[in-house]
Amino acid sequence: MNTRKRVLAWGAAILLLASCATNPFTGKKTLALVPNSQILPMAFQQYNQFLGDNKVVTGTRDAQLIKTVGQRIAKASERWLNANGYSGYLKDYKWEYNLVEDKTVNAWCMPGGKIVFYTGILPIAQNETGIAAIMGHEVAHALANHGQQRMSAGQIQQVAGVATSVAMSGKSQETQQIIGTAFGLGTQFGVMLPFSRSHETEADKIGLQLMAIAGYNPDEAANLWRRMKANSGGQAPPEFMSTHPSNDTRIANLTKWAPSAKAEARKFGVTTFK
Ligand SMILES: [Zn+2]
């Protein structure tokens, strides 16, 4: 195929797959490149591979706590969406919450609700409410589709092309890598690429509401970040701080937003917070 034909083919593929939708969590028009029903199964496969390559902690109190908090945050997401006229938004999600033995101070949520906490973050989370603050933030990134928005134009082309070729020929190793890039997994599995400042701020705000609707005290989110700051000694843990917003801005924002997160929770009949 010559260059011109190739460009036309890419263009056609993108037009075919792209559709504009309003993201319920951000209220922004986002370009949905590939439907969830097509892209999420690829994410699930990658998640399983990650679990296979790492030591998943099972049968401990901590492992159970990650699942308990995860289920409550997932339920809060569903309640919020249903109440706001977006029931069915999570129909292709297959929530899963795993604790992985690793000293890294990190946690992440892949699109489709696939969550990993590293044991290294637990001392900073400190308790169930701290875990909920982290979980709310990570799930918010996934729900707001920040992963897809982070892709460059070149990656968009790749993913559009991959979706087409997957439909025709099944999933190759190379396909998996490109999809991984689309989700921000980077070249190493489970190492998330940083989000932009606006995405971080958005995830903080949405995450705070999710934790409150799930029955966790949103006032504790600011305290979590104080501990994160004390632990980091000026150095940012991989996903969380990604250099911005600064810890202090983040703590100030979370403190300012906590009352409105509680007000949001009250709409769902949640009036006490643990
Ligand atoms: Zn984040």
C-alpha cells in the first residue's frame, strides 16, 4: 500500500471507530475511540497476565480489606451513575480487586474496573478509610476515561488500527503491547504512565465523592495525602503525585471539597461516615 492509501485507510478506520460521547463524571465530550465492549476484553487479558507474573496475596485480612473497600467503591459508582441517568455505563466492567506483594508505593485501576494495590502502599493508607481514598481516586481515573485521553495522536492511530486487525485476525503479542500503551501501562506491566495535572485534580474530586457515597469520611482524604507527603520526603510515588498538583495544593483542594462530597453522599441517604 502506498503512503497516501495508507493514510486514507487509517482515516477510515478512525472514523469508523470513533464516536463522541459525554463522560458522565466530567461532563466533557470525549472521543470514544473504540467501544468498551471491544477494548475491555483486551485489558482484562493484560490484567490476568499481570496477576500471573506477580505474587497475589490471598487469604489475609489486608487482601480481604482491599476487596471489601473495592466492592463498596464499585457500588457507589453504580449508584451515582444510575441516579444521574447513566445506568448501563458500567455494563462491560468486570470489577476485580487484588493485593500484590510489592514494596512499591502504588495502586492502580485499569479501564473495566481491574484494580491492583501494592502491599507497599498499605502503611500509608493506614486503615480502611485511607484505602478508600486511594481506591476512589484510582477508580475515578478509569471512570473518567483518562487512559484513552492520555494517548497521543500516533497511539490513537495504532489503537484504531489494532481494533480493526483484532476484529479480523485475533490478538497478537504486539496487539497486547499497543493496548497496554493505550491504557498507560507503559512498557513494564503495571507501571502506570503519569496523568496530567487536570486529570489528577479531576480524579481527586470524583474520588472524594465516590468514597463519601461508599460511606467513608472524605475528611480523611487530606490526611492520607499528608501521610503520603511525609513518606515521600519530597519524592513522588509513581502514579500518585506524578509531580503535580503539588501535595499542598492537593491537600488544600481535598479539604475544600470534603463538605460537598458529604452533601453528595446525603443525596444517597448516606449520613454517617467511617
Ligand atoms: Zn492519579
